[in-house]
Amino acid sequence: MPEAKPRFIHPDLVETQKFDWGTLQWLSEPRITEADRFSCGVVRLAPGQGHVTHNHPDSEEILYFVSGRGRQAVEDEVRDCSAGELVHIPKGVYHSTINTGEKELVLFAVYSPHGPEAFLRSLPECTIIPPKRG
């Protein structure tokens, strides 16, 4: 019988995906938990950093602004967002996020269904930082 996957996840137990625009830590995805309909994790962007306009053809996304300030584009709509705000990005819709504040921008991201996190891991510009403990 396969070993049960954990239900309580500390960030030190998962890898970090590092890009020139920031980092991602996927706290729940098929490799980590038994979740099979979504993935979620923490995105961190340094001041002035962000990611280019892109889309996820097969997944919708939710971004929850935990701390900091940023400019969020969803198709042709662009808004300044800050802690406590949520953005829903429908499947296939182009979007981008830029940290416009003086401090780190922290987002909680959810994909449904999961999949984009695995695609990001496969990109040549992604550096994988192993978990701090395991």
C-alpha cells in the first residue's frame, strides 16, 4: 500500500522554483499532497519584479494578495492591488503581475486543475532549490 501523503505542509518541506522574476513554493500539488483537482502555493516578487503576460490554456487561477502591492493585468483590465484582494483569472486568459511596492509582494496562487506548476518546473529558466528539510 502506498505511503499516505502529508496533510500539514511547512514551506521548508517543499522545493522552491526560482526565476529571474521571483520564487514559487507549491504547498499542494500531486507530488506533495493527495489533492487531485488543484494546486496551490506562495509566489514572492521583489520590488519592481514581475512576470510577462502569459496564460494557462487548461487551468483557471486565483491570486490572493497576502502582502505588498502590485499591478495586476487580466486581459485588457489593469488594476493596482494590495493585501486582502483576490483576482480570478479564467482558463486561457492572458495576465501578468508586477510588484509596484517598495517591499516584497507575496501572493497565494491556486490552479484548477493542477498542471501549470509542473510546466513551470520544466522551463529552462527555472532553478529548483531543494527543500530545506525533509
